[in-house]
Amino acid sequence: MIASSHPAFAKLGPKLERAARELRNLDAFLGQYDALPPEAVNAWGRMTAIAAAIHNVYNGIEDTLLSLANDIDGSVPTGETSHQDLLDQMRAAVLGLRPPLLDDALYVALTELKGFRHRVRHRYGFDLDPGKTNESLDRMRATFPAYVEAVRGLERDLAGDPGVPSSADPA
């Protein structure tokens, strides 16, 4: 959890914890599901569960990005391209306010996950490709902790003491 005296970060802890819990729940489900006998396995069900969890975790990440954009930048993108605009905004430094939250690797990974979330949301799970779904799960498992660390780093930067660790720990 992120516990902070900075109002912009104080409310992020519960949001990040919900996203972390979703990943833990998926891992617990997959551990049990993958141990089932072959006749009990349904590939559609497994892919749908993974896709829904990735969708939910990305929504949690995006919710924290929106909070930071509003509370620190004072500006939240709107319109048809708002989801990509939000990532672009958080990739850029805002002079006098904050350094970039997202580095190149995190920006690329979140852009890919945003695209996967879009496909899940707007195709309602139709045409889920098992390879791409598993690839997106691997990407989310790597990206979520990196994102949490980026938020911790931003919190430290805004506190003006990069040597002081944050109390963020949603895992």
C-alpha cells in the first residue's frame, strides 16, 4: 500500500491493492485450474478469466494514472483518444510539477496492455487468441510491479528526498 502525506498518493494505495489482489486471485485460480484433469479443462474459460483479470488490472492502473493527472498535473485528457493521451501525458515531464512517471519500457508495455484491454472490452472476448492472451498476462505480471515502483519513485521525487523509501507495497 502507498501511505503518504501527499494527498495525490494517499488515495492510490487502495486502488493499487485492488489491482494486486486481482493478479493474486488470477494466479490462485490458474494454479487450481491448471491442475484439473484434461477432461475438465475448457480453454475458452481459462482465456476468458485471464482476459478479464488483465482488463481489471489495467483499469486499476489507469485509475491511478487519472488520479495523478488530476491531482498533480491539474489536467485529465478527454475525448476519443483520452486513454492514449493519458499515457502520453504521464510519459512527459510537466515543468515545475513533476518528472515523467513512465519510462520508455513502461510506456510501451502499458500501451500494449491498453490495446489488449480495448480488444477485450469491445469484442467481449470474441476472437481471444490464446498466445496473445498469455503474452499479455506475462506482460502484466512484469509491468504491474514496475508501475508500482514508478509511482513510488514519483512520490519520492515529489517529496524531494529520493533516498527515502515509500511505504508502497501492494503485493
